[in-house]
Amino acid sequence: MKKYLALVLAMVMSVSVLAGCGSDAAKPEATPAEDTATEERTKLIVGFDAEYPPYGYRNEAGDYVGFDLDLAAEVCSRRGWELVKQPIDWDAKDMELSSGSIDCIWNGFTMTGREANYTFSEPYVDNSIVFVVRTDSGIKTKADLAGKAVMTQSDSSALTALTNEEDNEENLALAASFSSLEQTPDYNSAFMNLEAGSTDAIAVDIGVAQFQLTTRGDVFTMLEEPLSTEQYGIGFRLGDTELRDQVQVTLDEMLEDGTFDEIAADYKDYNLDQMVCLGK
């Protein structure tokens, strides 16, 4: 009888243990996406090239300033976020974004040709790629660049415009006429090389060109014929539509109440007020 009671008790305990395991297994585990969905954003980490005036650069006081950073600051202020200005090496921007070190690339970032690699905001600036030469160089047109040394920033839209092999015969022929097409990590170095005479021309975004022409007097001249035209957008990780939409809604509000144009007007010396295309 004792053996029989012991057997029944063991069977009951086994069923209880199995039922307990079954209950635990049936509980749905929170996925990382569910965890992050419940977290409220408190800051926005903006990746930018700190030597890319007037969009993002360090001023004489050592502070990071610029048109794009001003826009980002207003967006963050309205949304109650802390703005973290994160200078990056432009060549490493994709790694910084994919790793989560930054939340977006907001720095005169060309959308053209990159649409499949990022989730972009709506375009907010119309931009052209132009050539800048020394005023005393005698170079007046793109044809005059034949046999000349031309410099641009590594991984820039200007470099793409001169090297992209898809439907780009005219620009490829132009690049082939140069004595060399050199790359530099930043445009400040390029303009120092141009002023020193170690390169003959720079292919650069028009906003950056206007900044240099405004701040360096009559040393440089911009050729009238553009190399190409493009638009700027804010680049987010591919698929991050939630953050993109939050930023876009706030930018649209800024455009509606006139704040966007007021910020652009602060940079009218560089023609940024004329290049704004958001909402147009």
C-alpha cells in the first residue's frame, strides 16, 4: 500500500512539474523591437563632417555650428530631445550609422544615387556641384581644366559626379581630361592646397564654395558652369521610418511658421536662403 501511495504521489509531482514548464514556455518573450518601442527618445545624435561649412563646422570659439546643426537644434528643442553633435570621419559615416553610434547623417548629405541605402527625409536644399579655382589662374570654363590637377573630398557627391559610370559620359570625359583627380579627407585641406598652388581646381558643393568665397575675399573664383545638380536630405538608417517621420513633421512645422526660412536667412551670405526647397 505504501509503495502504491508513493507511486501515485510521484506521478502527481511529475505532472505538476511538466505543467509548470509548459506554462513558462507558453509565455511570450519580449522582443528587442518591443522593448525599444516602449522607450521614449531623449536625444538625437547627429553625425556631421566638422569641416563642411556652412552646414557644419567649428567656429573660432571652438563650438560646432552651421545651418544643418541650427535646424537640428530647433527640431530637438521642439521635441524635447537633447541634441548631440557628433563629428565623424566622412569615410566612416555608414559604419557610424549602422552601428548606432549616430542616429542620422545631417550635413549637406546628397540624396542622389543613395536612395536605396538610406531612409531619407524630404529634400530641403537644392545643390549644385561646382568648380572653384584661384582668381589669377586664367581658368574660365570647364574646358580650361584639361591638363589640370583637380581635387575633391573622398566619398563626396562631387567625386561620384566625376567617376560614376552610369549615364555620365560627359563628366567622365571631363575627368579623363584632368592631369589628375585627387582626393582629400576634407574641403578645408583642399582649399589650402588650392591657395598654395598644389592643385588647380576643386570640385565642391556650391554652399561650401560660397562660404569659402565669402570668407577668403578675392582669392578664389567659382566657374559658372556647374558639374551637376542634386538635392540634400537627412539620412537615417534604412527602414528607420519612425525617427524620420518625427523629424520630418517638426521640419514641416518649422516651415509652416516661418522658422525654417529664418534660419536659412542667417546664411544668406552663402545663398542658402535661395537654395531651400523644402515644401516647394
